[in-house]
Amino acid sequence: MKSNKLLNLREKLDAIDAKLINLLSKRFAITRQIGEYKAKNNLPEQDINREQEKIEQMQALAKKLEINKSFIAKLYRLIFDQVVSEHKSLKITSLKVK
């Protein structure tokens, strides 16, 4: 049988995980708006300089919080890859509507 302490810690993790998913949902809602703007204004789907700046900012924050910087870079690369994929789909859809 699991101890109350372990169960309590896992409940805390579950709550944090739910918050992470909610924050990602909000982030993706904003990036979708950005993708729609880019599609309407014929802008590139990807901004490599912005992505690199963001990764560096998040790695600096990770360092302060004692989180592995390499992990943060991988996490943000996954996020950016998803965003760019969605932006490409939005651009294709936008071209079909015109």
C-alpha cells in the first residue's frame, strides 16, 4: 500500500500537470492567432531568429531555476515544431480560400 505522503505528492504533480496542459492550450491558441495573421499577410510560417532567442531566454530562466537547459531546448523545439506545422496548415488553407 502506498503511503499518504506519496499519494499527496502525486496529487500535487497531477495538479501541476493539469496546469501545464492548460497553459499549453492558451499558448497554442495565441500561436494559432499568430499563424492566421501570418497566413493573411503572406509572412513566413517560421521565424528561426525568434525561436533561437526564445530558447536562449528559456534556458537562462531554466539555469536560474536549476532545470536542465538541454531539456528546455528540446521541449521548446517540440513546441515550435508543432506551431510551425500548424502555421503551414493555416497558410495552405488560406491559399485555398483565396
